[in-house]
Amino acid sequence: MGSLLMPHVRSANELTTRWCTTFGGANTAVSAAGVWPLLAVLAGAADGAARTELSAALGISADEAHTAGLAMLKTLDASREVSTAIGAWAKAGLPVRPEWIESLPAGTIGELGDPAALDAWAREQTDGSIEKFPVPISTMTIFALATALLARTKWVEPFDEILWTPETGPWQGQRGIGLSRSNYPDGSVSVLGSDVTRVIVAGRGDLDVHLLIGADPNHAIAAGIAAIDGSLPVTTDLPVGTTGPCLAVERRETYGGDSVVVTLPPFDISAHHDLLDRADLFGLSAARDSSRGHFPGISSFPLAVEAAAQSVVARFDSAGFEAAAVAAVAMFPGGIPQPNTATITSVRIDRPFGFLAVDRPTGLALVAGQVTTPPLTWDRPSGDDLRPPGSTLWRDG
């Protein structure tokens, strides 16, 4: 079955699937939808191995990437529930190509100075959900690029807050706040393939949250994305006797009619991801090589990736859902010599010594002498200053 999605949407979802396979055992959240446009803009400006790797990570041609990344941000920003932004900051004096600046929304480029200004940008674009810019701005940083995403919705059918005491499953015996609601059957519950239960919690606008339960969260998320893509069967006709992970369809005595009852704990997650920890996943391995530059489409000055990260928050409660993400890269000069081992010869004179003033062409020793006592003070004679322009006097201490 062919994909039901636009190519750049499908590619971003595929990145979500791959990223989620790296999850450990802790609560976490990621936004490939926030990272993908950032990588796309980088890919369009890259050359060499960096361009090839970024294109592979994105799943589209680097020639199309810049336009596709900006198109994704623009499409999302048209929603009432989602807002997006892109920002770039260049150190004073860094030549940024005018055609690259003109390809971005007006006002995207700013001067890179006080890191607090980038923190303020992250807060402003996420309405305070993300407090700090996700990558540090060091003394070596000369360029930064970031994307931000904020998504909010209120439920069509809010949940009630209850005392949550699950009687089965791995969380059996826990006791805390829970969410519960009962509504008429509306096709929101389905089975994906044969082993994943999906509940779609509808928001009032165009934003829904899919709750996915399977053998493990990674498998369930992969199935959820495959179902969106149309590549995995979705069964919404669930006859009595149907079971699945956390799912049971049964007949009970009741004073009401057929209904769908959903119970779950709320969640409030904050996560930070160093993208260079998984540079291969995001196509950033070659781009971090500081022995050369990789982004001639941005600047004629050689640039290499110094840091890359994303900060994410996600909250699901009785009234609705909110998520925010800021992804960013910081760049420093490429072509910096890399540290290596070398033989350093040092001469630190700490005892009496002799000297010769020698005429180089003839080898004639013009003056000879010795120094047996170093001076305690030093008076510079009046007359011409023989120091190079811009040099300063050496001083004790």
C-alpha cells in the first residue's frame, strides 16, 4: 500500500520511528517534527560528506531539503493549535550569504552576542515552556540555528480526575491521580495490526493525541506511525470478546448504553537530547569534523557543528495537551588545527649566561659578555619605541 502522506511528512515520521528505537526505560519525549526542518535547512546549505549524511537522515534529496524544511514549518504554523519559528544568529563580522538570508522568513537572522538573548527567544517561541536555549554558546561559537515548535489543544471530551489504582499490569498496586472519561463509541479505539491498542483523544481543533499500547512503547509507536502512513491495518470494528493490550470489549449490566471508557495516568515530561550523542541518526557525523567547513551555502567562512541538541516538554492532563520543543545547532570555525602530540623544546634561563652579538653575513662577534645577576627593575631608555605596533610592555606578574 502506498503512503497517504506528503513526502516530507512521511520522512519526518520515519525519523520519529528511528529515534524512538533509542529510548531507554525512563519517561522521555522527542520531536522529530522539530528537528527535521532544522536538519533540512542545514542539508540544503551543506556540501561533501555532510550533505550526503544529512540527506540520508532526512530521507529526501538535499537539493529539495531547504524548501521542504521551511514548507513544513509554514504548514504547521497555519494551524490554530501549532506555532513554529526558525531563528539564526551570526557573530559580528561573519559573512552570511545574502541569498541564504533572503530564503528565510523576514527577521530570522540576528546578531550572536549575549546567550541570554537566545534563552529569551526559546522562552518567547514556546510561551515559557522551554526556559533555556538547548545548546551552550561558547567563546568559539560564531553561528547558531534553531527551530521551535509549540502545540496546544483542549479535549473535545475532558477527563475526570480520579484516584488511580490499577488492578492489573506492571503498574498494579500503584496509587495516585488518574484520568478517566466515558463517552459514546466514536471509532476512537482501534487495534493496529494484531497487537497494538490505539486510543485517539481528540482535540478541539486539528491536534489529536494517539495513546498506543503494545508489547513495549517502541513497538507501539512504530505501529502508530505505520497506521498513520496507511501501511498497517487499522481495525475499528471491535466485536464483543475482542482483547488487546489494556483492551477488553465485553457485555456488562449498565443503566446507560454502549460506551467507551478510557483510564490512564496524566503525564508531565521534560527531556533534553544531545543530538551529537547519536550523530549518525541525525546525519551530523561529518558536519562536526572541525578540520574543514561544511556549510558553504550559509557562509564563505568555514563552519562546523560544535553542538546540537533538543529540549522537549509534553503535558497531558484532564483538560488538554501541551508540548513544546526547541532544537538548535551551534557552529564554530572549521579548519581549526586538531590537537596532536609534538616535541616542544623549551629554554628557560635561570642562571648566569654569556652572549654574543654576531654579524650574520661575516660571523664576526661584535660584542661578547655575560649576565651573572638579572635586573630587579627595568628602565626603558627614551627614544624610538622598537616594539611592534599593538604590542604591550611585559610586566612582572
